[in-house]
Amino acid sequence: MLQWVRENSKREQVGAILFHKLDRACRNVRDAVRLQDLKDTFGIQLLFVENEFGKGAAGMLNFNMMVAFSQYYSDNLRDEVLKGLLEKCEQGWLPASAPFGYINDTADKNEPIKPHPQESLTVQRIFELYSQGCTTFESLADQLAAEGHVCRSNSPRFYRTVLSYILNNKFYIGKFSYHGREFKGKHRTIIDRSVFENCQDILKGRNRRRREVKLPLAGGILRCHYCGQAITGEHIRRKLKCGGCNEHVYYRCGNDIQGDAHPRVRWNGEDVEEAILAELNKLKLPSHEVADWLKDVVNETLADETALRINRQTSMKKRESELKTKQQRLLDAFLEGNIEKDVFEAKNIEIRNELSRVQTASLSNTTNTAEVGKIAEEVINIAQNAADRWRGSNWEARRELLDILSLNRTLDEGTLCLTWASPFDAFAEMASIDSSRGDWI
């Protein structure tokens, strides 16, 4: 408005500007200076309905004081609003519109942000497809459109910027940022953390497949239980009456010279994947409480072991000091002529050998139990989340996971047989314990 007045004041013969009150005209010193410039440069009077400032130096002082009060009111209001928003953030709730996949429910004070019944499924599908590592934004958008997922009613397609925003948004795993700070949210998460982190690796180029994996379980990751040959795969296409084509992946033994007794069986790719997933689920403990209990037991055992090692180390240090003192006394006695040379040499060899054994034992007693505890906790976490990591990873990561967890993987006529690597074999054995034996804890 002020710019228009400056440009058109002479042509429109603007003699005065009428305001209701000062804080409707300006709420900071910068705007007040612009108003004073209009008065001084163009001779335009500033009139106020509810404010009367008078003339002369006293009027200007009154005007400037009111401007300062208006700016203080504006600044204080901003601080109070920001304080309230940050307080809401610390309570775990985003003080803004919820991202795609969630809905704001202001009527519910206990859960003001909830997963959207349809959009949350779309977000889960986006992460599921992209985590496979062989999908571009363009092909991902095409797949979502083919499955009927809609971004917005006026723009149904998921464009690159929207997909990038969704895949990088930590809100889906329970975190959000506000004014440069990160907060832990209380809203329900709809994406598993391992899936989210896998997508971040793919976005940064650390876990991306450059081409689609056609036969992911071929190439030696599985072997024939009968002859030990690597399992290979093939695509079977069947034409439909409507003119389309169904394509299925089957796996078979790669031995082309099979005897009469060798089973001739093809395994459906989806069945093999389901069998692997069922085996990985065997590693999972009955509940998170049991997993936490097991971690506590490991930590308590390691704490006892640490205390025992400390006591043993103290005893060995004390014995080492005693032997060194004894060795010095023996040398002093020999130099003073109190013992014969042959006695000295025999005793010195005896003390030296014992000292060497003590020092060796002391060095072997310095195992880092804290590091062992971290490894044990990581093993428990891998066993607990093996099935979820399988679902949320691309095929390269899945093959690596199988190599970590198992030593041998064979297929017979109808069964997948996994030989678990230590210590994961212990988790698999836990799953076979009869539930009638009672509670774990």
C-alpha cells in the first residue's frame, strides 16, 4: 500500500491517510520510518481514530513510544506462540499439518495425529517397492498408478518430488524436525526402521541394484539336498485365453545328468521365499519382553565375569610383584655370598618360569567384556528382526543375510533345510521347545 501511495500521491492528490489505530498501520520501527517518510517527503498527514499524538517534540515522542510498544507486543506474541509450538513438539506431537499417510484429528486430545486408513497403506507400499533396490522414481510412480494409489485428487500421480519427500521423511518412523531441532513423536509409526534405513542407503547409492534380479535364489545360495548341485532357476510363461501371459519363477536342481533316483521336482519361487521367511521367523523369540530378559541375563553374566576377571587380575598382579621381590632378594643374597651359585641358578630359573606363567595368564585375562556384550546384543537383535529385515531388503541384502545366519541351505522334494550358523542355531532350537514347559521368565 505504501508503495502505491508513493507512486500515486500527486496524481491522486492524496492529502492524508486515515488509520483506525497505530498498530493497524505499523508494528515495528521499520514501517514507522516508512510512514514518517511519506509525511516528510510528500506532505501526507497520518490520522488515527483511536490515537492522538499531538504536535511538536512531545507528539513525536508519544508516537515513537507507541511504535515501540506495538513492536514489543508483536515480538512477545511471536515468542509466546513459538514457545507453545515447541512445548507441543516436546510432548511428541507435530504442531502442523500431518504429512501424507496421516490425518489431523484435533477433536482427539490423546491422539491428534493418526494414520490415514488408505494413505498409510500407500506409504507402506512405496517403501516396500523402493526397498527392493531395483526401482526408479519413474517406474515406482508407474507401479503405484497401476495399483490404483492416488497422491491427491487433483494430481493423482506420485511425481519425483513427492516420492523423494516421502522416502526421506523420518515422521514415518516416529521422528520429526521443527525449527532445526529433532523430536521423538508419540504418533503411531507405519514404517519399520530397518526398511526406512535400507531406503536411505538406496537413495544414497549404497544399496542399489543396477538391474532387476530375475532369479534371485539361483547361483549357489541354495543347493540340492540329494546331489549337492547348485539350484538354478527358470521363467515359465503361460498364455491366457484373453491374450495375456502369466509368468512364474521356478527353481530346480542344476544337475543336468541326473540318475533315475534323483527327484525331478520344480519349486515355485514364491513357495521357496515363504519357506525361507518361515525359517527366519523361527529365530524370533516369543516376545520383546523375552528378548529384553535375555539381554539382561547376558549383561548380568558378563558383569559377573568382569568382576571375576578383575579379582583374578588383582591376584596375579600381586603374585607378580611378590615374585619380582623374591627374585631381587635372591640376587642380593647371591651377591653378598650367602648362597652358592648352583643354588642361586636353580632358584632363579624356578622363579623366572613362574613369573613367565603369571604374566602370560595376566595377558590372557584382559578380554573386553563390554565389546562381547555389544556383540551378544547385536546377535539377539539380528535374530529378532531377521524376518523383518528379509521383507524390507533387496535381494543382494537378503542373500547376505542368509550367508550370515546359515551355513548350508538345501532343497529336497518338499522341504527347505537350513543349517544355522552359531549362535543362531540356539535361537532356532528355542522355537522347538514345547510351550507346555511354561513361561520363559
